[in-house]
Amino acid sequence: MFSSEVIRSFNELETAIYQYICQNGEKVVYMRIRELADETHVSTATIQRFCKKINCEGFSEFKIKLKMYLTQEKKQPIKNAEHSFVEFYERTLKGDLDQKVKEAAAVVGKAENVIFLGIGSSGILAEYGARYFSSIGKFSVHIKDPLFPVNSSLMQDSVTIVLSVSGENHFTVTHLNQFKQKGSKIISITNHNNSTVAKISDMNIPYFVTEEFCEGSNITTQVPVVYILESMGREIHRLNQ
């Protein structure tokens, strides 16, 4: 509900209001504007300006949006691992996944340099992918730091394998644009085939599972990604033999 850009724009009084709302959200949705003003030691005019800054016409609209946000944020039951695997099997493994993996492996097998890219949990899997590929004879490196400098010479005759659940991470998209402009072929493994990362890739392998969140963190199963990486690695090894 509060973007990083908006939070940075808050002055001292607005920051105090923001902090109070974060700690007392369930209480604020039932408050009158005067009550919130008294609790945060600001004027009602300051609260009105605060609401305008987050694109609300007034305090009433803000409370409606806050209530909707809190409802969405309430804990949802986490699906068991079996459900996630069955979903992956039904939606993806019964499709043309194997063919896409073979096509991607053929491209990677011919490349001189292989770069894995991911941020957050995808960064951990990027590290795993680079290690796995290196173990089967295709030396690879991984990048999980969004500010990591990349030498353009590394991009020559290279393939970048990017991992992203949403395919919309700002740092990932920015890196991909740089890599693509420097001539690297892009293979993406994402949960959606219509995401930004998928669209700017030369080849996309989607796995179509339901995204899950817990306490604001994305906990979507990564079993499909491990399966795809290991299948691709084994196919590369087979081709090299």
C-alpha cells in the first residue's frame, strides 16, 4: 500500500502517521480523523495531506483502502508440498516442457560463457544452477547482486539464464536489458510466460504454479525450477558426450 517512493517523500509528521498506521492498522480503520490526529499529535489537515500523498481523496477513502489491504494481507493457509508438485505436474510436465528444455540445452551447450542471474530466493537458485552446470562440465557463474558490475567481454558468445518467479523484478529486468544490448542470449525460467522478463527473453520456460505469500514474502514452490535446471544440465551433459 505504501511504495518506497511515497515513503521517501514523507516529511517528519507524515512519517509519524505512517509508523502509527503500520503498528495499529486494525485500529485505524475504525477511527475518526480527529482520533487519529490526537493519537499521532498532528492536525487533521496534516492527515488530509498524508491521504492525498498516497492517492486518496480523503480520510474515508484511505480507511477503505487500508481495510482492503489488511484483508488481503491476512494469513492464508499454506498448501502442502504434494499439492504444489501435483499442480506443476498437471499444468507443466504434461505439456511441452521437455522439448523446451532440450532446445534451451542445445543453445547453452554451444555458448562459451554461461551466466545465471537471480535476486532473492531466485539468486540462491542461480548459485545452485551455476554450481550444478559446472559439476557436469559446463562452467558457469552466477550473479545475485543487483549492483554487480559486468564486463562487456564476458557477454560475447554467452547465454544468460535468468530465474524469476514473477518476472517483474526491477533489478532483474534492468540487468537483462544490459545483457541483451551487449549481445548475450537470454533464457528465462519464470512462473508466467507473459511477464516482462519472459517477453524480453530469446527463450522462456514457464512452470505455471499458483504463487503463495506468507507474511509478505513470496514462498511459491521452487521445485519446478530445480527440476528444469537439473533436466537442462543433464541434457547438456548428454549432448557433450
